[in-house]
Amino acid sequence: MIYIYCTCVNEIQWSEIQTQVNILNITDQKAIAQYKFDKDKCRSLLGKMLLLYILKHHESYHSNQLPPITYTTYRKPFISTMQGYFNISHAADWVVCAYTQKGDLGVDIEKAISIDIHDYKAVMTPNEYFRATHSNNFDFFQLWTLKEAIMKAEGLGFYLPPTSFEVPYPFSNNTNIHINKDWFLFSQCFEQYYTLSIASSCLLNEHPQVIIQPIDQLLVSSKI
């Protein structure tokens, strides 16, 4: 089972949660402090708060401080002591953290906005661009979140160019794509205007469980 925990940052002020940086080590606290805008600080910290919540509820983790997060060569985060796997994404008002005990994964969320599809030609294959410009049913944000989820699952980010692979079309959930391994794909509309997509190394026998997590359930004592 894949769990996707989501929290909304729309009405959250940095002053309301800034003491929660104590769940992080000094290095990660300094990284958040580097953000210029408070909303970016909120998104970054809330992703870590969701991750700590997941550890407590799925891995019998008892500390109020997050274990050290390590990064691969291409900046994919992992925690060496975790039994499962996680991935974090955010867009506009929503932060999500996906978790599974079996297999690796990548997650991406995007808010649908008005775009000129021609501006995105460079991130699509010729076939994808043709569909985008000739089909009324083409969903660019579904395509893009699936590509991002795959690139994050592979752990290569943009070192795996989005034009180097093609998302199956027409798309249906549990479709798989092979890059360096097989990835099983899932995508859904989320709330209003958002698309949420997953790439998992394991067959998705059931839809991921999407859980909206209120901020008050993520707060831990500031006296850590």
C-alpha cells in the first residue's frame, strides 16, 4: 500500500510553525533559513513534519526529532534507518509526502494553471507534443506530474531528461514504463485544480491512500 499524506499551507503563517524546526538537525534548519520567502520555508518544513508523522505511525519511530536525511549523488533524499521509502513534493497550497514499505517511489503534485503549451515543447517528446497540440483530451499536467514522478523515482531528477522517455498514451492507472527498471504509474485529480501522480517500483494492486492531514496533528512539542 502507498500512503500519500497531504497538508494545506494556504492559511499557515511561518510564525505559527517556526518552532517546529527543532525536529531537524542544525544543517537542515540552516537550509530552511536560506529561503527568502516564508511560504517556501513553510512548504519545506511541512514536508519534513509529514515525514516525521509517517515514521511515527508506520515505522514505530518514537523520537520527536527527524533522523538525518541523506542525499544520493543526484539529490534524491533517503533515510538509511527507514524500512520503507518516501518522497516529498509540493505545489502552491499543498505539500505531499508519499510512503510505502515495499519498493521505491516518486511523487509529484502540480496545480493546473493557464499555459501556452508551445512554451513546453522542450520537455515533451515529438509524439507528446503532437498530442498536446492536436488533441482536446490531452492533459499536460497529468503528463508532467507522471514524468516528474518517474524522474524522482529513478533518483536522477533532470539528469534523466523528460524527452528521453514517453509516458504511455492513452494513460490508464497501473500502466508501467521501463527506464532503468519497471515503474508502475498512478495519477488522479486532487482537490480543485491539482494533479497528483506516483511512480512505484511495485505493481499497484490498490489505489494509493490519500490522507489529508490537519496541521494540528503534525505539531510536536517545541521542547525537543
